[in-house]
Amino acid sequence: MTTKNLNFQWLNNVNELIKKHFTAPDYLIPSLKLFILTPGIVLSIDSIDYALPGGIVITMILIYGLLDYAAVVKHDASAKPSRTFYAFERLVDYPLVLALGYLVFDKVSFELIILKIVADGILIAIQLYRDERQKARISSGVNFATLFIVVLVALGSSSKFATPALAEGMLILSTLLSVILIGHTVGLLKKYLIADSLSFGNLLCGFIAIYMATKGRLDLSLMFIGLGAAFDGLDGAAARKFGSTKWGIYSDDIADGFTYGIAPGIIIMIHMQQFEAQINGLGLDGYIIGGLYAFFTIGRLIYFTLNKSNSDPEYFMGAPSVYGGILVLSSAYLFADHYALLGMMVGVACVLMVGFDSHYRHMGRLIGNRHSMRIISLIAVLMIIILGFFKQIDLAIAFIFIGCILYGFLPMAMNFKQVLAKESKPD
């Protein structure tokens, strides 16, 4: 889906300005990144304890990202670059990646960094060999987000958000995107397989969410469940645009069942077991509550799959499973020490998901069809990011929780409104 389809006219205008006025020589941007910003970032991090404030490093890495975006836009507007230039442009990022890997080797798995570099190297080599020189915006954005988080880890950020566990999770996702692009470039991943690959990304987010829970990071578990929802939305769009395999519907359902049903259930078990172990030894509460949540979610997904032919694509019958996962994990974070409240919210999520007489708007399609909803969603996401950046994780997750409560009980409120309207009419 292009930015034009989403009516992001302001972004189109920015892109047009870059294409029209950024007429610098091709080698300028990669040269600035390699010879100016890379040594500047590395030396600044190395000197951070006694010389430079961290804000200087953050500024340099943001400039690095802006230059990378300008290069992608400029690349789209120009003819296919030469092999030599394309190789130089793609490889200039890796001295910085390797240097950062060295600086954080005691915090972040160096093996994951090497795996990412190897996957990217294979992709670049194949693209050069097959004369398919293309730089994808989505993978570039994920790569920069990963690089930014690794820089924060290297700075020793005290933020509860930028952690080694998050950096490792982003490295895994970034490597997955490179592998998908390799498969597409060599012809193993046809367009009709893109949707299944995105479903696998959704599934992987569920596994990473569980891993984050084992580290005691429910906030990051919640974030990866949210990323899984993004993959879920993209695989549906890809299936509608490019088609899918005959197994596509099953891969999507399996990914949804695991990421929004099994994974949150396991995370609840892990969380409650960790807390119980500190109080009075291991108990059955976590297994029962987490198991019941997974059971209800899988049941809701089975019903949805069997009833697809009779459903309205703009509405869900019962709250969607992704809603249940987000509500349950945000509740687990906010009510970490209050089992009664956590159990109640798990029960609320289960009841709303199997309340098939209630109709919930499909938020992805609503946002895609209405410009006002896109603006509201963008503002909400920015608020959550800003709160997280300023270490207000509790407020950010409380904001998500309140949004879930409003969405969950809105159909009930509308039903009450309709009933009261009928009762108030004269006979």
C-alpha cells in the first residue's frame, strides 16, 4: 500500500522536495555516512563517560537516518545505479554496525549481529549478481530502528525501553526481513508467498514476546504483540493484492492463534510463576489463568475461521483476538501484584472475545478508509512513543489499557443506547 493510497500527502510533498532539490552527487551521502558520521558516532560513544553528552550521539544517529531516507527517495527518482555505486552505498552501514557490535558485545549477542550482517551481505551479493539493485523502504526503516536501539544500548541508556533484550529482538526481525528479501530476489519467494512470509513474521513476534517475558519485560512482550498485529495487518493486505497459497488461510490462523492466544497465555503463566516463586513457592494459578485464556482465544479463532463466509469484513463478531492479547498483557503489567484484578481482566477479555452477538469495527480497515482515523492513530502512536522515550512506560501502557477498555465496551454502550432510544419512543 503506497503513501498515496494512505493520503499521506505531506509525506509525498517531502519526497517531491527531496527529489527536486537534493541534487548532490551520488557518492556524497554514503561518503558522509562512512567518513564523517560513523567515526563521529563511535568515538563519541567511546568518550561519553567523560567528554560528550549523549544528546550529541543521538543527534548524529538521527542525521544518519535522515540521510539514509533521502538516499532511498533519491534512488527511487533516478535511473538504476551502477554496480559499484550500489555496492558502496549498501556496504557503508556495516563498519558502524560492527563497531557498535564491539561496543555492546557484553550486552547484546554478537552472534545475532554477525547473522544480520551475513544475511544482508548475501542479499547484496545476489542483487548485484542478478542486476536487481533495489533498496526497500520498509527494511531500511527497520534497519535504522534496530541501529538506533543498539546505539542507545551502547550509550548505557537508563531508559526502561531501550534494553539489550529489545535490541536482540529487533535484530531477529531485521534479519527475518533480509531473509524474506533474499527469497523474493532469487525467485523462491513469489509474490503469492509474501502473505505467508508476513504471517511467519507475526508468529516470530509471538516467540519473541515469550522470550521477553522470561526476562521479566512485560512491556517489551506487549510491544512485540503489537508488532505482530502490524504483520497481521500487512499479511491481509498482501493476500488481497498479490494472492496467497492454498495454505495461506491456515498460516494466518496458526500465527494468530499462537501470537494472540498461546503466547499471551504462556506469558501470563511465566509472569505469575515468577511472582509466586517470590512469595510462597510455585502454584497453579498461572497455569489455570493462562491456560483458560489460550483456550478461549483459540476457540474464538476457530469460530471466526469457520464463519468467515457469513461475516462482514468491516466488523468482527466478538472482540478480535489481538485485542484480547493486548488487553491481557497491559493488565498483567499494570496489575502485576494484584492477581484478582489480573484474573478479572483475563475473564473480561475472554467474555468479550466470545461475545459473538457484539460487532466490533475492524480497526485496520477503518484506519485505512478514513483520513481522520489515520491522523488520530498517528497521534496516539506518537504519544506512546514520546511517553516511552521519557521513561513513562507506566503511563504509555495505561494509555493502551484505557484504549482497550473503551474499544471493548463500546458495542455494549451502543446496544444500550439503541434499547433506550426504542423505549423512549411513544407507543
